[in-house]
Amino acid sequence: KGFQVSNTKVKEGLILFKSYKRWKRRWMILDDVSLRIQKPGTDKSKTVIPLLFSQCKPKSLKSEKDPKLFVFELYTPEKKFLFGCDSQKSMLEWTHVIQSVCDKEMLDTLGESDTK
């Protein structure tokens, strides 16, 4: 669709990703325009989520089904994604940094439209 990922890494790490009703541990790479999801030990991104017009927030402090899992949601214009972390601190770090990238993308886009 003409979307390109960036080489500017903001954060990366191993967290849980809910795919087809199952939690899978995946390597996440957050850059300044997208979140890439990879199988651990591979270099190829299985899923790339553009962050323009997206919102990230904690779902709950603890998962109802797994009290050791701290869940957050990423809403994009097309889909909702669920992620899980082993600690509340990790969940809050991921949600904060993803939302910061989403906000920056929005401000950059609005700034570009003001100059046209």
C-alpha cells in the first residue's frame, strides 16, 4: 500500500501478541512510524502495523484469564491488536512509547497538511 517502515528503532523486545485467540511470544520492533512483529530468531517481519491514526492504552491492570499477564491494546483504523507483558512496568513502558510514536505521527501529518 505504499507504506514503508523506518530504520529508526525506538524500542524492541519480546512480548506476547494475541493471534487467533492464542497468545504467542513475539519480537516487537517499534520504529518512528510502525510496530513490526516477528517470530523470535528471525529477521523477517510477519506483521507490520502502521501507527498513523492509531491509539494505544492499557486494557486492564491484569488479565482476567491469566493474572500474571498485563494486557494493552493498540487500535488502528483497520483493526484492534492485543499485547501482553509479564509486568505492569513493562506494559506501561510499551503503551507510553507506542502512544508517543502515534502522537508524533499524527502531529507530523497535521503539520504537513498545514503547509500545503
